[in-house]
Amino acid sequence: MTPFCRRHASRLLAGCAALALLSARAGQAEAAPALMPIPQSASFDGGAAPLGQGVQVVWDGMRPTPLLRRAVTRFETRLSALAGPMTGGAPLMLHIRFGADPAYLTLQEKENYTLKVAPNGVELSANGPAGVLHGLATLLQLVQRTPQGATFADAVIDDAPRFPWRGIMIDVSRHFMSVDSVERQLDAMEMTKLNVLHWHLSDGTGFRVESRLYPKLQDVGGHNQYYTQAQIRTVVSYAADRGIRIVPEFDIPGHSLSLLQAYPGLAAQQPVPMTKNWKSSCATTSVAGETRTTCSQHLNLNTAALDPTQPDVLHFMDALYGEMSALFPDRYFHSGGDEVSPSQWTDNPKIAAYMKAHGYADAPALQAAFTAKVEHMLARRGKIMMGWDEVSEAPIPKDVVVEAWRGSKWIGSATKAGHPVVVSSGYYLDLLRPSRQHYAVDPFDVKADGLPPEAPTPGQAPDPAREAFTLDPNAPPLDDAQKALVLGGDAPLWSEIVSDEMLDARLWPRSAAIAERFWSPQSVSDSADMERRLPIVQAELETTGIEASRNEARMIARLTPANITPLTVLTSVTSPVRNYAMNRLAYHGGDEMLNAPGAIAAPDSFVAMTFNGLAERYAAGDRTVEADLRARLETLAGNDAAYATVANTPMLQAARPVSQQLSALAITGLEAMERGRHDAAWHAKAARQIDVQKQAFAACESHVASYKSKLPPSGLLIDILPGLEALVNAAH
């Protein structure tokens, strides 16, 4: 039974019974434990250490700090959830030895640990508290349930991270996320050894932190959805307990509409517009025989920006940054700096005159001067500035951290200039790409594809400065000095179409796969093996607190309360359209898309992965999977008839064509398994069905395609397509 079904079996019995035919049990024992991230060095002898009545912790050497005592309490709670009832035999001895680390919660902290698990006990050694936390997280992934009781897999592990900066970014401006939701993500981050939460706290849509100096920021700019200063301190403390640094972002001078709605006198354009309109266009050009397509967004009203020529703006930001920096003890402070629309400044006669008088040739030159002043105000408070890669165009100190998002070429240029770099290009979770695509990107890969333009918030407009960035195939590889400046990576989740209810499922399990890219050796790159382990890790995260399945079940029950089975089955084998295609649909559908089937379907369909694997085995001649494969196809083939009875809203009706196509494909799959039925007409019909689905994937295979192509109105892609194609091809 899947984690979804285990969690909701009493309430969703009918749906889970159907889904059970489609899924493999995520928690099945494997030949080797499903660790994620994979350690630097690990060996297993196949033995096991019985847990008996649990573990008894023995501290060797130094007395434990309160932080480590709380870590052990969390470990014991999670162990009970993962291992189940532990009633037989004596507890297993867990010896922990650690050293003091004054650099804890800094880039220089000691994160290495060793772990030895044997039938007579467990030894965990670390040079600092971070290593203890990581070792306990790995130990939880060694839990195995057996008929004789829970065990730890015997192991010898020597581990340390590849990069010191391993982060995710949560945007709480576009959709506000509750404290409970943020803290849940911090727990999952601890389990997967991620150690930085980049908290995007302000943008055009909302300012989300209480300011006592400027209360209109939360009352007007925050729309009364914000964190109090007490809540901020609580979350920061909660994160620190779990070895996680919080780097706040307050984005200026662009992305400032919420701030300027509260204090309009600071705006570059008057009056400050309260609405936005958006349209996009794509143009194809030929350069040196190479055809390139570039998409851009045209803003009818605004991407409001501060007026950098006003002394009042600098005084305001100096005071505000001073107040905000006091809430976050980390040395690093993200000031944004991205996507300033040049017209915000050049269309203001006073700003244009100021630029001419001071020798600023264009808007980027003016922004560079402003960025330098922002860096100075942060440095006076002991903070190191971090900004999106636009800030690297300013003459700022080399310790300013550049977050490379627009394309991998910025990794090369920023490190060449001597800046530390955090890589987010390739890891944007709001692109809704499956884990496999993110996993293929290495932080050192300067030839990786650039990022697409930001898609619009439903009913609102993105900044026009965000354009399609092209790949630079001639980018030279990083030299050793440049590699030393790559601190690690950051996986952003912008929340245009992510509600609080969707947060867990949009972050996990893909963040776990990306965590492995940031932690494990560069040679760890087998996507198939990652996908084998991913469902097991997701099941562990859900058992210990993540609510992806619970929230998905709630959304399904809300949409189809009379019968949850058809929508459960449909969303189990589909995924949302990618590369901001869903944002385009949301622009027309508004917040209703947050309650649509496309909001429920996950970028990684474990059910489809299992089906595709079975189909490929069958196509290769393995008939032991035939009964299982037929049962899955029969469930899918009959699902549309049931779906038709519950599709009683526009959003559900929009998914009906995909439901019909899914059932038709399943029938074709069953036919492909029958001998003697495959004449030319049958093959032509099957080819047409497959081609329709390939076109749906092609319509969102890139950001350019997603802006230009016709998309399925439901925003759903059928993920069993590879398996169906394998069956059809085998029928030849």
C-alpha cells in the first residue's frame, strides 16, 4: 500500500484499493538501504542490528549540549514512527562522540561524521554538532522493518558534504505560507541534510514580516498576512536546532510593489499602479546560420521600482534593513537586485536628468551604484550581501555572494571576477520538472541550459526584464580557483501557483534528489538508481511529518467528495505541464488552478515509474509481470467511465479529455499484450494515440514552447506513455 493509502485508508478505502493495483509498496526492503544523499563512503555486509525496545544513547566524552539532547529526542520520535512498535529484547546501544565546533551554523562548520552499525551497537562520531545531526539522519534511513522486528542495516559510513551551501528557497510573498508549514519543511531539510533556507520574504505581491518602524509594510503591503517578529525568531531558532541557517531576502530595488503601495513616495513612477497587465510574444531570428527563438513579456502597467536617486529611499532602506537584519543572526543577507525594468527609471524625467548629470549611461549603471550603497549599509551591520546575478555587474566587494539564476554562464563570469557563487540555475522547482531533470544538473556545469523567464502570477504581470536566456556552448569549464568559489546550490520554489496546501508536494521529493546533488560526490549521477530510492525516501519523509499525501487527499476529497477513486487514479499517473506552462494556464484560470487536478498531480509519478518499469520488462520478454501489468491497465481502462460521473465542475471537466485519452491508451496497452491482433490499422491507431501524447510533452518541453504551444487545458501530462510505447513497439 502506498504512503497515500496507508495514511488515509479508513477514509479513502475505495480509492486506495484501486490505487493499490497501480502502485508498488514504497517501503519494501532493498538489497542495500535507500540512502539519500548517498554518503561519501558506505559499505554494507547484509547483516542487521536488532532494535529490541529501541535505542539507548550513551554520550562518550563531552557532555551533550541542550541542542544535541533535543536532536536525540527528535531522533527517537522519528525512529518510533519509522520502526513501528518495538517491544522485544534489550535496546540497542547508540554511542555518540562529538567535538566542539565554534563555527556551527557557518560555512566553515564541521559536518563530517562516521557511523558504524553492528549487531552489538552503533557508534556515531563527529567533529561538531552538525555532524551528529547528519549521522542521526543517516541512521534513520537504515531502519528496516522485518517480521522479527525493526533493525538497523549493518553499515560502515564515512561521510562529509561536497558543498557547504545546500539550500532551498521558499517564496512566501506570492502565496503566504504558515509557520507550521515552514517548520515542516525545516524538519524534512534536516532529514535530507539541506542546511540553508533562503526565505523570500518580500516581493511585488506581499511584504511578509512585521516592521515596527514602518507598520504599513505589513498592514498595506502584507495584506495582513505576515510573520510577527516573535514568529520570525521562533522559526530561526527552530531552524538552528536542526542545523539550518536562514538567509532572508528582501528584494530591492525592483519587485517592490508591495513596499511602494505602503509608502508610495519612494516609487520611481507616480502614481504607483495597483494592477498589472501582461502579454507575451516570441520572435525567431537567425544568427550565423543558427535559429533562435526568444520570448519576452510586455508590461502594460508596471514592475514598480524604488527611486534610487532619492535620499529618502536610502534612509528608508537603511533603517528597514537594520531592523530586519537584527531578526536574522546569519552573516548573509539577500537583497535581491534582480529584474529592474529600465523604463521605471528612464521614463521618469527627474531620474533621467540625474543619470545624465552623474554620468550613468543606462539603468544598469544606475543600479550598480545603488547596489554598492546597499552593500555598504549591510556591511556596516556585519552582514555579507547576497544577490541575484544582476548584482555582479556592480563594482562591489568580492565577498558579495552571487546567486546564478539566469544561466550557467553567470557561474563562470561571477567566479572569474572573484565572487562566491550559489547556483540556482537548473534547480527551479516551480518549473515542475521531474527529479530526473534537476538531478542531471551539476553545480560546476557552466554549459547547462539557462533559466526561462518568470511566469506571471495569476492575473498579474512579471517583470519585462526576465527573458529567455540562451545556452552558451562555448563557455569554458571552471578552473580549480573558480570551483573553489562555488559554495553550493539553492533550489527555488516561486509560489505563483503554489498554495500553503501544495507546499509539501511541490518541494518533496524533488528537494531530496537535489540535496543529493549538493551533498554527494560528483560521480553519484545514476538517475535510474535515484528514482529507485526516491519513493522510499519520500515515504520516510511523510512518516516523519511531511504532509504531501495528506494534503493531496484533502484536495481530492474536496473536489470529488462522492467518489474519490477516479480522480485519485487519474492524478496518480499524470504530472503537471512543465516550464511555466502551468503558470500560463493559471493566468487565464486564476486561483482556481490551485484547486484543479493539475495542482494535485506530482512532477514525479511513482505509480507511472513502476508501470513503465513493468512494461519495459514485459516488452523485453519477462512474462512474470504479466498479471500485475494487466491489472494496472484494466484499472486505468475503466477509470474514465467513473471519472465522467464526478467531473461536475469546470476544472474537473477540463481534465476529462486527458481521462479519456488515458483509458484509451490503457485499452491499447491491453490489446498490445494480445497475440494476433496487430494489423496495420491497429498500429496506425496506436501510433496516433502515442503521437498526441508526445505533442503534449513537446508543448511544454521548454519555456519557449510553453509560451507558444497549445496546452492541455487540464495542465496534465500522461506519464505512462513510455511504458505504453514499449508495449506497442513489442507488439510488432
